[in-house]
Amino acid sequence: MVKQLRMQGGEPGAEYDLQYGLDFVSHLLYSGQNRDPLLKQIHDLVSIRRGARGQSAPLSVADQMILAEVLFEQARESVLADRNRAAAQRRFSPVKFVERFGQSFPGVRGIQWFDSEEDVVERLTTLLSPPLLNSAIWWWRDGNNQIEEFTHKGGRNFLMDVYELNIRRIAAVNNSRYDREFVYVELNAMEPTGLYSTTADRIAEVKSGTGDWSYYWEEYGLVDPGHQITRAEYDDGAAKINGKLHKLGDKAHLRVRYVTPYNFLIAPQESPINDPNFDEQLTKYLDALLLKEGELELLSGAIQKLRKRLS
């Protein structure tokens, strides 16, 4: 387990492989035996157990305590290194985002809209190409989430983690301050799945302005090779498919589909947008844009006035 902590992207399950761990312990003791006679003594005992010449003997209580301390220190160093790497990624994520932004929207100053399918695909797949900066890029609206995967599914259709997106247009916003750059994304309504009888009524409420939300979505499960199930069936891990009950296991994948127009922002985690006090105001600006009653310039101006986020 300590060895696996030190590995970046090691094989799944390796933390339970005794030989894998024993190789690590043996190497650790070998590298330290010249610095400490106690480590040399434990190394010799372990080496004999692994087939070296000599009389096999048990590890004493003191030997086991020393070995536990050595492994603990290795684990501690690995955890601290991971924390330092994560802190550095958070600290510099706006700079990394600026680099991606410049590669995706070269020459953009102020606000520039992109409506064509070619532009939408090329620019977003460049901005959100892997690796995704260790989840330093987030999307922002009512629920703020990191973006871990972004895949083009054809045409204007994309999959952003579990979210199905049919993107109508995007806007790149670059108003002189590097930490205030963001991308506005506006979606077309997608066809309902047909799984829920209430969807038509909820869509009508959104259109009339009488609902609780300015948009509506469906959550459902997608079972290989393309069978749709309700969210309740997905949560239960089973569904009746083609007349038979099936345990779903890892065959089902959660999906969220927006069945009315929807919009959100893409920005780095360390953006000033990441402020709970701004959430309600951001929602109002985005709702107004959905209703064609707002302007992106107003939202951009509000973001310019936000206080710089402290890392």
C-alpha cells in the first residue's frame, strides 16, 4: 500500500499484491542499510526469507517496530508530496487555463461569439483536451463542478462527464485580466428520453415561466449497448430489460440531459467566479441570458468587479 502511494497511475489492485510490496520493502532496506546498522540487520533477515543464504530467523518486536516506522515515513512523504502537488496545481491553475484559452481562442480580446459547428467543436475540444489540468477547469452555474472528461460525440453533441450537451454557441471572454477569462456555453434543448411522463409538463412550465427553474433536465441510466433506464432503476442497480430482470453492475452509466435550453460558464477553479457570495448573482445573469433579456457584457462586467480569489 505504501508503494502504491508513491506510484502515479499504478496498476489497480497492486496495493494488495504481497510480492509487489515485498520487492519495495527489500529495495527500501537495501538502500538504507549503509546508513543504519539496524536497517542492515532487518535487510539481511528479509533477504534470507527471500532465498538468500543464511539461517532464517523471525523478525523481533523491535525489528517490526523499526520497519513500521520506516514505512510510515515513506507513506507520510508520499501524502505530503501529493498535497504539495495539488496545492501547486490549484495555485497556478489560472495561468494554465490562460495557456489553454489562448490556444483555443487566439487573438480574442473582449467578447467574441462562435456559432458554427466547426468552431464550437474545434475550440472546445482544444480547451478541454486531455489531460484536463488535474481537474483545475470547472463549469459554473447552480451546481459548480470540476470537468474530468470532455468528449465530442459527433455534430454539436458532447459528453462532459455525465452531462449530455448539444451546444448551440459559445463565447470567449477576455477582458484584460488573466484570472477573469471564461467561456460562455449555450445549449440547445435535447429530445426527452421518453422515460418520464412528467417531462412535457415541466418543459411547458419553463416556457411559460411558471416553474421553479429556468430550465429542465432528465437524469437516467444508459446501459450498454444503448438501453435507457430510469434514474430510480439506475440507483437500484437493476432493471427489467427485454422482459427479464438484470443486475446492472458497471454496465449502467449515469446521464443528465437538458431538455430545455441551458447555459453555463467554463473557468479555472481559482477564478474569482468561485465565490459562494456570487452564486445567486451568477444564476440571475445566466437566467436572463437564457430568456434573451440579458447581455453577456453585463455578466462580464460583474465578474471583472469580483475580488481576486486568495489561494
